[in-house]
Amino acid sequence: MHFISEQFLDEGITEREFTLGDFSGILWTPAAASSSTPVPLILIGQPGGFGIRRMYPRLVARALSAAAHGFAAISIELPGAGTRTPLPDVEQARADLSRAVSAGDQPGADVIDRLILPLVDQAVPEWQITLDEVLDRPEIGEKVGYSGGVIAIGTRLAAIDSRIAAAGLFAGSYVPRATMEEARQITIPLHVLLQWDDEGNDRGMALDLFDAFASTEKTLCANMGGHTGVPHFAGEDAARFFARHLGSSVG
């Protein structure tokens, strides 16, 4: 992990941009974080294809909220996003999906797999590499949560990496068949957000995925409105969820 820039935000929060292998990211740490008081870490997921620069205003807002609750936060550039090399065949899958939706048809499982799985297959190992590096830092504690982004990425990461202690997932993207199977392996606490009228999400598929999770503690928070209509209090609910399961240095 090579840091390429550093700046201080409100309340003494440190923002460091880094490169790691062939991808980049941003790490935010609250002022209270130190080797004597390491803080929990939130992995901030993001939508596929937009790029960390385009998403920066939303990412930094989520990082500032995490810091206010005593957490460090980190986000990485997803495969195929920003200036990274496009993922093979994903654009064709996206066109096939758009054509099916425009025609009022249900996208086929093969289309969803071709659109989502190449992203998951590359992004999850990169998140694990990032965790290997950042958890070696003395100011970062052992407890890790995953928040938001592509739900298939969060599901696989939670299914295969025991370092993820809790996950807040956003049911805002289509779900590959493999993700349904991976959900049955997950037993950590889950907080799932669903926008009931999300035009880019199959509600029935999202509900089936929630049912598939094997966690004994899982909460579904469903709100009226579309993909971008997430109410402000939903973020507060997610913050309380992470505070319960990861702890917090803020009294």
C-alpha cells in the first residue's frame, strides 16, 4: 500500500489516497485512531462502473459519518471503473440488460451473470488484498464491517472472509445465481436496505436473497422510493447497526 497524498478534513479526519498493485483507493481515519486506540474499519462499497472520482462526494460523506461514530473507512476503485481497463463483455451484457428492461421483459439469468460476476470475481480478491494491507496498520483494529455497494460483492466477501464481522448491504442491483448460493453460507449480522420502488432492482429477487441469508440476526429496512431516494435516517440506522456489532470509540 503506497500512499500518494494526504489531507486533513473536518474534525481532524485524515484522508490518504493510495495505490495497491494496479488499483487505487482512499483511507479515512478519525483523529482518535492511534496505535494505543485502534479503531474498527468500515469497507465502503460503491456501484460498479462509476469510478471513485465521480463517487467521491458520496464516499467522503459516508466516511465522515463513519468517523463520527469512531470508525476508520476505506474504499477502492472497482474493476472496470474510472481509468481502469474495462471488463471484457460487460458492456454487451449491460446492453442486453437494457434491451430486456426496455421491452418490459425479465432479464435472463445468463445476462445477469455476465454483467455482475466478472466484477465480483475480480473485486473480492482486491478487497481481500486491501484488508491484508490495512489491517497491518497499528491504528486500525481487528473488527471490520462491509457497507453498501454491489450486493453480490458484499455477499461473496462476507461468505468467504472471516474478517468481516457485520455487513450492511444495499439491495440495489441484480443478483446472480451464484450469489443466492453464497448467501446461504453467511451467518454474520446483516442490515439490508431495500428501496421498494427501485427501478434498477428486481424487488422479488432482493427479497429472495434476504430470505437466503443464513444469519440468525438479519434486518430488512424497506423504504418507499427509487434507487436514489434513500432517506437520511437510513444512514443513521446503519451506523447504529455497526456501532452494536463493531463497537465504537465514541461515547
